[in-house]
Amino acid sequence: MEKSVETRAQIVAAADRLFYERGFEHTSFTAIADAVQISRGNFYYYFKTKDDILAAVIESRLAATRRMLQQWEAEAPEPMGRIRRFIHVVLDNGPDIRNFGCPVGTLTAELAKLDHPCRPAATALFTMFRTWLGCQFAALGREAEANALALHVLAFSQGIATLSNALGDENFVRREVERLEAWLDAGASSRSPHQ
Amino acid sequence: MEKSVETRAQIVAAADRLFYERGFEHTSFTAIADAVQISRGNFYYYFKTKDDILAAVIESRLAATRRMLQQWEAEAPEPMGRIRRFIHVVLDNGPDIRNFGCPVGTLTAELAKLDHPCRPAATALFTMFRTWLGCQFAALGREAEANALALHVLAFSQGIATLSNALGDENFVRREVERLEAWLDAGASSRSPHQ
DNA sequence: GTCTATAGACCGATAGAC
DNA sequence: GTCTATCGGTCTATAGAC
């Protein structure tokens, strides 16, 4: 029983990475099974369909994101520092994003095109960030616009990730991160700096 | 001969749309042939491999983009109006972007994950917009930062498109477009409005 | 009779599913 | 480990215009 839990986790971890690097559809059962070094027969003991794996991967990402946000909260007690933490993700994960884009953005885009049943679950990843960012802006006394500000930060980051992936220009990423930080700093001190 | 050119164009048009709506990999030969109402055998008379179709589709998109930019230049003689035209695309194509994302962004992201030989060609679509936007900013007297400003507008639009597709929130799109326009207006009057 | 365009049988490989 | 469907891709046959 202990072993089965571990194997399952390994499958999810391998699928998670492969879905990110190659895309969901382009990743075959065989590729996942090979990565975990188990037979395809054994594989079906854990997951019956490919959609089941995807659901598990998304659930795992949701849990991982929740943990990451909690850690950010612990490490940065002030809302500004927390938001800055989020903004810097695109720099911290620079190489991955340059190679494969944002894991959230690219997955939701793919599932939208596939009209996949797991699409809402993937969207929940976005919502989790939005809610969290919204809370930080609310804590800054911007309750009324908290959601809009959160979405702005989210969208800005997505744009950076997309172009980083397309052009591979690290300087561009740094420049835009600075721009977003400057916007953030200006906004925290004045009431409505960017209308 | 005349007929063949027309059929070829129809194939490219159908593939273009299907690649956009369903993604490149998820679109089969059969699906394209069905859309054009020709047999699969006839299909191979025009294109030998799937990559050939993709290359033709990208080339077609490049040509279409070139035409669109020229039209914008004709319709809006001033750089500011032209840039605004670009910014408004995300509103003009609202439903498509909500359903399928940005055609350029989602294609480059997919090809990056597939490590596809056509990836550079797809990136050229981005570069075409960047160059054009850069020219407009240069015409505004911002030669030194023209490229950076162009990339900012491009990234911002990509972010809007990604979140529009993920969340389907039309109000968000309008809000962010206004924000970007405000940034543009502020930037044109002052030397360096955003650092 | 040649050339263009079309159709459809057919192939090996591999996918997901059980 | 086997099954079936479908994938991208190849091949040949043929219909009609010139």
C-alpha cells in the first residue's frame, strides 16, 4: 500500500513534467510509463484513462501552488513583498519558461483548443493566483479594485512568459519585470496611479 | 492549373482555421480534407507532409499580416492611431480570442513544445508585429526605446489574450485595453513616462 | 497521348484502452 | 499482452481537358 502511493506520485510527477515540456496531447502513455520505468500494464493499475492522469496532475499542481503561496506568505509578511514574489517567478523559472512557457497558461490554452473536460480544473489554477493576489491588494487598502489589479498582474506575467518563450530574450524579461515592479511601487503609494 | 491554385488556397485556409481552433497536432489530415470536401488522396497531390501544410499556413499568415499592417497604415496616418489599431485587435477579435486565444501566441507555444522545425517561421509572425510597432514608436521620436516599447505592447496584448481565453471575461479585456491606451497616451506626451 | 486533378485502397506505426 | 482505431504517408488507377 505504501509502495502504491509512492508509485502513483511518481507517475503524476513524471506526467506533470512531460505535459509541461511536450504538451498534454503530445505525451503518450508509453512516454510516461518509460519515465517512471514501469510497464504499461502496471500503469493501468493506477490510472484507467489519460484524462484521469491529467486530472491528477492538475490536482497535484493545485496543491503545489497552494503550498507555494503559503510559503510566500511566510517568507514575506508584507503584501508588497508577496506580490513582488509572484512577479519574480518569471525570473526564477527563467530557463523553463523560455523553453516551455508558463505551465498554467500553456495548459489552459491547450485544453481550450481540445475542448477538454479538465479545462475548468486548469482554469482554477489561474483563479487561485488571482484570488491570492487580490487578497494582497486588498490588504494594501485597494479592496475595490483588488480583483482588477490582480488580473492585471496576472495578465502582465502571462505576456512576459509568452514572449519569453517565443523570443528567448532574457533582457526583455528583466526589463518588463522592472516595469511591472515600478507600476506596483507607484500604485502602492498613490491612490489610483494607473486609473 | 487555375483550379489547382484555388483548391490549394482552400486547403490552406481550412488548415489555418483548424490549426487555430484545435491546435496543429490535434488536427488530422482527414479533418482538413473533410473541411475542403476533397478526398485524402487528392489532398496529397497538393501537400506531401503535414509539415508542408503548416509551412504554407504560416506563410499565408505572414502575408495576411503584412496586408493588415499596410491597411492600418493607410487608415491611420499617425503612429498613435496605428498603435491603437493594434491594441484594439484583442477587442475586434474578441470572440475568437476568448475561444481559441491569440493565433500567434498559441501556435508558437505549441510549436515550442513540439520542438517543431517551423517554430522560427511562427516566431517571425511575432517579429513582424514587433518591427512594425517599433517603427511607429520611432516615428513618435522614441527611437532609442522603440524596440522595448514595441515588445511591451506585444507582451501586454499577449497577456490579455491568454487571460481572455482562460477566464472569458470581456470586461477584463476592455479594462486592460483602456489601461494600455492610457499608458500609451501618457508615454507619447512625456519623455519617459514609465521609467 | 499526355498532363492535371481526383479518388481510394493500402501500409506500418502507434495511439489509447482493457 | 492484445485489441481496435486512427494516425501520417505511399501507391496506383482513372477521368477528362487539351
